[in-house]
Amino acid sequence: MFKKLPFILMTLTFVLVLAACGSKNDAGTDGATSNGSGEGAAAELSGNILAVGSTALQPLVEQAGQKFMALDEYKNVMVQVQGGGSGTGLTQVSEGQATIGNSDVFAEEKLKEEAKAKELVDHQVAVVAIAPVSNKDAGVTDLTKEQLVDIFSGKITNWKDVGGKDQAIVIVNRPGSSGTRATFENFALGTKVEDIQGSIQEDSSGTVKKLVAETPGAIGYLALSYLDDSLQVLKYGGVEATVENVEAGTYPVWAYQHMYTKGEPDAATKAFLDYMLSDEIQQNDVKELGYIPVSGMKVKRDAAGNITE
């Protein structure tokens, strides 16, 4: 009996090692189902995603976030969305205060330190067009580039000077951190303008819409996703701000909608970014909310603002 004891102990040890290896193998699948689909792995995703920045992009990210969290496989992921402007979003994601920085502009345009911009990974999820808008009683439906420059630089102060009513112009502008302002200045005005004394500054697109609609003589600019009959949407040099005109390259006031991460995203954040680019969001929510799928663009724009076919 005692002679067989070492053999029995060795056998038991071997069985325990095999069992441990099998257990390790099972754990290594990270919850994936046996058919290799990975659905089980997705079900185990959890975490908190904070997306901060562009108010032009905010409605799309908020709506997509709600739909994402309603899916069974992502029920343990919390998506929170805040505004604050593109500059704020880029700064916070760069400093690790946010998971995603939503921006209307390339990071290189906003972050002063080149090294910080290079740390960020760009995820382009849509295109946004920006349209000049006025109070409906101003009496104008179309403005040229030169007229817009003169209005926003303070040279023209009355609507009668551009064919409208004898009424003072009230500028509703964005702060310097706003990506919407950068897009408007870059592609509608072609130059940066100083803030005019007496103008109103507001970063929230929803508040800008309300102010322009309710303030006699007001002018501002908004993403297509905020436009409705409460405003007079102004043509730009005779060209309407429509999806078709943006896609064709005939309407120039547009920008990519970026969702930046600091380095490659973690699993939960990657799942959300992938969902943003899914057909479910691109062909439904993007179009429904007045954005344009990147895939629909017939022209491209680089970080320097150059258009390529």
C-alpha cells in the first residue's frame, strides 16, 4: 500500500494540473460564447464613458448614447454627454478628464501643444454644415461672404444696409473655444473677427437658436441639426445649406465631427465608437438629426482646410 502512495499522489497532481489548465482556458475566452461569435464578451463590457465638447455634435452623441445603453450587450456601460465647446472637449480628453472629446475641428487647430494633439486618436463620425441664421423679421434671406464679414466685424450695423429692414443688427456669437465659431470663421468668413461691443456670446447651440429667434434684429449661425421654422436660414452667396449641396462641395461651410480619444480607446469606448459608425446610426440618426454621413461626401477636407476630391 505504502509503495503505491507516491504513484497515487503523482496521478492526483497531474489531474489537478489538467483541471487548472482547463479553467484558465475557459477564463481566457473573456466570456465569449462557444461558437466564437464574441457575443458573450460584449455582454461583459462595463464602464463609464464621458463625452465632452462640441454642442453641434451633442444631439447626435446623446441620441446614439441612449440607444447604445438600451442594447442588452451594453447595459453595463454608462454614456454621459456634456457640451462646453470643442476646445473644452479637446482639453479635457487630453488631460484625462473625459473619455471622449467631441470637436468640430481637428485637434491640431485647437490644442496649442503639438505633442498633446498627437496623443489623440481621431474618430470622424459625421459631417456638420453651419448656416447663418437671422431673426425672421430682419427682412433678409441671402448674404454674401463680404456682407457677413462686414456684419461680424462691425462695419455693417443695420439690416437696411444689406436689403433688410431699418433695424439694428444684434450679433449672437460664440466664444473663442467654440468649434462652431472656428468653422464659421474659417469657411464662411475666411478670416477671424474680433468680438464686437454689444454682441452676445453664447456657446450652447440651443440657447443661440432661442436668442436669435426671440431677439429683434439678431443674427447668428447654427448647425443644420438646430434649424427649424423659428429662424430665417440665410443662403450663403445664393447657395442653400442643404445636405446635397454640402456633399457636392457647392456649399463650403462644413466640418467633420470628431470624437477624439487619448490613445486607442478601451473596449467599452471602442464599442460605442463602432456603434456611432454603424448603419443603424449613420443611415438613421445621422440623417434624421440633420448631419451628413462621412461616406456621402464627394469631397474631403484636410486639417489645413484644403478641399480634395
